[in-house]
Amino acid sequence: MARPGKIIEAEQRSKIQEADGSLAGRLGRMSLGRQVISLAIWPLLEQILSFMVNTVDLILATRMDDGDARVATMDALALGGYMMWLMMILQGSVATGVLAIISRAAGARKPGEAREGLVQGILAGLLLGTLSGLIIRLGLHQLIKAFGLSDAAASDAFDYLSILAWSCPILGVFYACTNALRAIGDTRSPFFIMLIINLSNVTLSACFVFLDPPFGGMGIDGLAWGSLLAWFLGAAIVLILLFRQKEPVSDEITLTLRDANWVPQREMMTRIGRVGLPQGIEMLGMWLIHAYVLRFITNLNFDGALGAHFIAIRVESLSFLPGFAIGTATATLVGQYLGANNPAMAMKALRTAWLFALTLMSAFGAFFLIAPEVIVHLILPETDAQASQLIANAVPLVFICGIFQPALATTIVLKTCLRGAGATKTVMGWSFTCLILVRVIGLTLFDHYGTLTLNVIWTFMTVDLFIQAALFLVIAFKGKWLDAKV
């Protein structure tokens, strides 16, 4: 129990910090550059581990089968990646709302409001995760059929996603909790939890695939079970951590679930929805547009097009890890500075983060331009003719990845920061506009009058990213988003 003198001293220090617009705790004692780096380093390591959770499935899958069976498995995992994105749309919306609300509460020194946002975020994530999992599971046959996969790939995709659909409510809780921790500046705990998830996934998936029955020999089902059980373990750990946290002293921001009120609160749920719903609509629209593009890919006149596309997407996802880490860190800073009534520092934080991400991701881009074939070989060994064809199709796409890295860095960081500040409607509107004009109308017209290839499709994606980067640079530095309501 804290002594009265300590509490009074903390209250006085907090009032002084609030008056000058600085941040509380250790962040308030750092320069802006150190704030960004200290908040981004752990999310970066966490993003790498999150990348590995999905990449482990891909690497194991390339070693389960050979020939046509491997091509079918790769196509199935490619579709699985997109379907998992669909599963996470509602949960991601809740997590964004939680981040915006709790970061503002942290900046304003309101620990009670922060805890209420966490509890209501957990309830919303659990509810919407259960709903999305049921919807996906019940409509899985129809969704897979719409993509026109081969019979073998469709069968593998159904088996894989039937199991992973049960992870939706688990992930709803997990992302609400970890985003809440990031919002108060605790980026270290989510990293260590993700480390446990990653190690568990590698161990369980490898055992389920390569050991003898009854514990192994499960094929693609084993990959799904390994991921599902690893995510369950991660959600359990973060909940235990939050239940063990002590009550905050004075207005110090420490999240805890002790003695929490688990009755749904309409006002807080409305606030979460006001921020998160536009992102949910944006993500659903983006998913539908990407699904539309995938239909062009699956209709190309060779097997394995979707698998090659998926390999390049995996490589691309490695490159944008620094962007997401820096964007997430800066969304926390922006929210806290806005909560402390210091919009000038919020804008400065955004600019600093953008320059950091631009530098790092451009360096990745240079590597993709110089050695695309080496990178692809790290994921897929060249053991037969089918593998050689997948590699040949994936290498030019990795080269294209190198070209659009500066634009990707810009869009990731600026859009993440704007969402974290609550300006999700602005992000939704302009993202939709660009995606529809370039990826839907542009590709449809080209398909009608020209000949589509994987390289052409990725070129359209590149054009879209550069247009969005230019638009969001203008939007971000005009500063109207600073007045967004949360």
C-alpha cells in the first residue's frame, strides 16, 4: 500500500505534467526520438515473431509434400491467409478502438477510464470474435468455392480453416488486451507473450505434422491445430498478467482487471464502436477488393499462381514489420499527446515516425531489388519442376516489392497513426477511393482490353500504393485529424 505522502507527490507531479502537455511516467522523461524508438523496438520484435507464426506454417507446408500435392497445399495456405484476414476484421476494429481510447486516457491521467476501456474491449472482442468465427465456419464451403481453387487445394483449405475458425474469439480477447497494454506504453509484455506463442506454434505444428500418429501425421490439419493452441496459450497468459496487476497509485496508468465490472457499458461500447466501426468497414472493403484481385490470379492460365503470389506476400510482410511497429508506437504517442492537450507534439511524433519508417523500409526495398531470388529460395527449396516454376513466378514479384517500399512505409505509418488518433473515417474514405479506382476499375479494364499476368497485377498494386502515399502525406500534414473525436 502506497504511503499518503507518495500519493500526494504523484498527484502534484501529474498536474504539472498535464499543464505543460508532457507525458506521464518514463515517456515524459525522454526525447521524442527516444519515445518512438523505445515504444517501437518491442513491437518490431513482436511483429517479427507474429510473422514467424504464419511463416512457420508456410515453411513446414513446403516440406510436407512434393509435386502437385505441394502446389495444392501452397494454394490452400495462400487462401487461408486471406481468410484469416477476414476472420480478424471485427476483432481488429475493437482493438483499434481500445488503443485510441486508452491512449487518450493515459495522456489525460484517467486510469479508471483506461480500465473500463480494457474491460469493454475484452467483452466486445469476445462477442464479435465468436460472431465472426461462426459466420466464417458456416459459410466456408461457399467462400472457398468462390475463389475457384483446384479440388485438392479447396479440400486442404477447408480442413485448415475449419480448425482455425475457432481461434476468432480467442484472438478477439488477445488483441484487445495487447493493444490496451501498448496504449499505456507497455510494449514489452506483448513481445514476450508473442515469443511464447511463436515457440509453442513451432513446436506443436512440427510435432503434429512430422511425428507418427496418434500425435503426428496430421498434415495441414496439424498446422492449424498448432496455431490454434498457441494463440489460446497467448490469450490465457495476457489475461493472467492483467488479473495479477495491482491497482494504480493515484492517477498512474497501470491496467488491471482486479475487481473489474464485467457488465457491458453502453457509453464505452459506443465509443469503441465510433472509432472501430469505420476501420471495420474499411478492412471489409479492402478484403473484398483483395478477394476480387485474387479471382484474377486464380484465373491465370497456370497452376500455382496463387502460391507464388502468397510467397511474395510473405516476403513483403517481412518488409513492413518496421512500418507496423513504428506506426503502432506512434499511434500510442499521438493518442497520449492528444489526451494531454498537446497537438503540436502529436504532429511532431507523426513526422518523426514517418521518417524512421521510410528509412528502414527503403533499406529493405534495396535488398529486395538486389537479391530477390535468394530471398525466395529461403522460403521454398527447389526440389522439383513445380517448385522451380513457383520460384520463377515469385522472384519478379519480390523485385516489385522493392520498388514500392517507400510508398508502403508512408501508407502504413500515416494510416496507423490517423486510426490511433480516432480519424478512422478519413482513412476509410480515401483508402476506398484509391482501391476502387486502381485495383477494381483499373484491373477490370486492363483485363478486358489487355492480357493480365501476375507482374501486371502487382504493378497495379504498386500504382495504388504510390497514389495513397501521396494522398495521406497531404492529409496527415494538414492536421485536421488532430480534432478527431474519440
